[in-house]
Amino acid sequence: MSYLSNGNAHEIVRFLDKPQAEFTKEDLVRYIKANDIQFVQFRHVGGDGRLKTLSFVVTDEAGIDRLLSEGERVDGSSLLPFVDPSSSDLYVVPRYKTAFRNPFTQYPTLDVLCTYYTSTGERLAAAPENVLHTAHNALKRETGFTMDALGELEYYVMFDDSHHYPVKPQRGYHESSPFCRGDVLRTEAMRALARAGVKVKYSHSEVGNITENGREMEQHEIELALTPLEDAADQLLISMWMLRMLGCQEGVTVSFAPKIVPGHAGNGMHVHTRLLRDGQSVMTEGGGLSETAKKAIAGYVSLAPSLTAFGNMVPTSYLRLVPHQEAPTNVCWGDRNRSALVRVPLGWLNLKDMAKDANPQQIADCPVHGGSQTVEVRSPDGSANIYLLLAGLAVAARHGLTMANALDVAAKRYVGVNIFAEGQEALRDSLPHLPTSCVESSAALLNDREIYERDGVFPAAVIDQTVARLKAFNDDGLVERVQGNYEEISKLIEEYILCP
């Protein structure tokens, strides 16, 4: 298979004529020399969940060879909250497959994501990317399954001037130009992401459309494609960084915050997962959802309250998790049900040839390829620590797959109706609730910590630090206290508008 076609947007893939997963040190050195790359930047995840940068000027081949072979030293205590300043030196070592040409720098620059290592050359167990690595390995080792994931990245673009083609509030879903002005930035983002090797499924405008005090706010979504779990985390983080960079270039603000304006749709970050054995999906059987998929769902609903500790990490997260905003409040699952915590979306099962029906001139069949069925966890938002969240989902899936009563748990938490509809009060009251604050979320994590810490997946320091961070918000009962107070809610939202 050739990767030279212009159909592959990743510049390094085209140059090397090989897939990203096969990049070697020698490949990157060759690309740097042939393309007059003047800077190399190491990118690594900080404790705040954002990408950090360490820049190197390219002077000679020997220096770049050493850099890519050995990595570099960093002060871990200034990057990660659980590293002791008395012994804080860490290594950051590049993961070659993540290399991409930085589209925003003045001079030709190669960026590459890194992994943290200790002074003895071992992976730093508590670093976010290593927690995810360990969680995925534990899932594979104990169940024989690997996991793919994708994120639906919702965000608002904030303009400081009015728009000649306004859209009614909450009516922006799949809107088109000229009624949608953020589509140009979204298109540029898709192009930049594809050139960086991020697998993008599609994009569109979302329901949120707000005009207030001369400021227009448009909601958009970029949905990534299914990729192996650890790659999915890398690609979500790169996507958030690139969207913000493009916003800076265009003079607009891009926000992933879970709430933007009281009474309007907030930003979620729904996560889809798929289990595979030997590269083949195990999510369906007999034309429906498989028992394996239902067991994983049982794990998700069982750990749903504590998963908010990684997926809903600021007080305004809990202004989003309220009824009638297409965000979950109760712990349940259902088919195509957007009021449920876990949704089973359409999966192209049991279909006739729709493409042939829509196109009578088509002679050959247009078969459905299959294997695309996922389950979607709808509680997370843009405040999430992406690596810890995906690690938590791997832990939850493993928990469900190894639970003796997993199928009973799944059956008990299944709902086939909109639980927010009139007449469903009794059903809502019978279902467990998600936490309503960071403080409640921390308590749920403490309650489940043994499950996360099992087999050394989540180090105790990560659980302790996460709990301490959430408790420090002191927001127990906050949503109830500010309810109906537009001014107080607005002040709270503004405080976390640029999270994470």
C-alpha cells in the first residue's frame, strides 16, 4: 500500500511513504534534514491537562539524533502536582508516531508528543499518559480485548460583533453559511488536524447559538474517528490545542467550558468506545448488541459517579448536568436515547441497501462495512483530564467484563424512554443520580478507589491528588445556591470559561 497519495494529508506520512505507527528515529531525522526543519518541540501533558512545550533549535544531525534517542530532562514538580520538588527531575522521551509539522510556527518546526520517565528509566506511573497506558494493558491482559475510542469535541466560538444572519437560540444544529459564521474556522481546524495525523470523522455546527450584550457565541462540534485508546487521547488533546491556536489567529475565543451562558446548552465531550478481539469488533452478535458490550455498559453505569472525577472537573460541570439540556443526570443506558448516561447509537445493523434505494441508477450493491457499533458515555465535558478519563473508562469496562452479575446490572439500568418526559417521574426517582458537585464527585472516587487502583493502574497519588483538587472547590450545594441568580451563575461561568 502506498501512502504517497495526496489523499493522505499527513505530510510526514507522505514523505516517508509509511504509516505513523511505523515511524522510527531514523525516519524523523531524514525528514528533518530533507525539509529544512529548524526547530523540534517536545509536547507533554501538564497537571492542568494542557500541552506544555520544550523547544530545541536544530543545529546538527548528531544533536537531533541524541535528542530523539535520549529525550531531555524537565522539572517534574513544576509540571505535575504529585512530584516532590526535592527529587523532581524527570525525562520526557518522544513517541515517534506522534510527530507532526506544526502549522502555527514562523519557522519550520516538528512537534512530537512525549512520555514521562523517572530517574531510573521507568515510566512515571502517575503521569496521565502512563496511567492510560497501564489501564489499557490491564484490560487487554485480563479480558483479551482492546479498546478503541473517539471523542465528540464540542466548543463555542465567541465573536465580539453582531451577525447579519442570526439564528434562534438552541437552533444551530447543522446550520449552514451564511447563518453559521464559525464554519470557516472549523474547516481550517479539520484541515490542520488531518495534516497532524488526527483522524477526523466529521464536523458540524451544534445547537448552541447565543447573542448577548453584543457578543455572539456559536457552538460547533468536531467528532474524531475511532482509534486505539491511547491514540484517541493524544488526538483529542492536539485537537483542543489546535482549535485554540486557530481562534487566536482569527481574533476569536474558543471555549470548551461545560457552561457558557445560563439557560443555554453547554459543551459536552461525549466519548464512544468499541471493544475488539484480534482487531475485530465484538460489540454485536445476532443482529443486536452483544453480551460483551452489555457487560462493558454495566461497568460504565456502575462507576459512573466516580468517573465524573476525571470527566467533570470544575464546578460549572454540574450546571450542565441538569434536565432538558441533552445532558444526563441519572445513571442509566438506552438505545439512541439522549436522556441516558450511556447511549447505544445507530450502528448500521440489519439494513437494506439504502444507497442503492436512494440511487436507482446504481447497479452494483453498496454493502455496509460493519464493525462500527459503539457505546457512548455522555457525561464528560471539556474540563476533563482526557488521559485519566479514558483510563477510567478502560477500568470501568474491565470491571464490567469481570463482574459476575454484569448482565443483571445492565438489564436493571436499561431505559427505553426519555426519562425527562412527562409521566416518567417515578422512573427518574428510581435511578441513581450523578454527583451534583465536585465535592460529591470526589466522594464517589474515594468510594471506588480500590477498583481504580487494582493492579497498579491508578497510583494512589493520582487518586489522592484528584480528590484534593475537587474538594478544594468547596462547591457542595453550589448549584442549588445559585439557582435562579443569573448574576451569580454568570460570574461562576466566567471564572471557568477557559477550562481546562
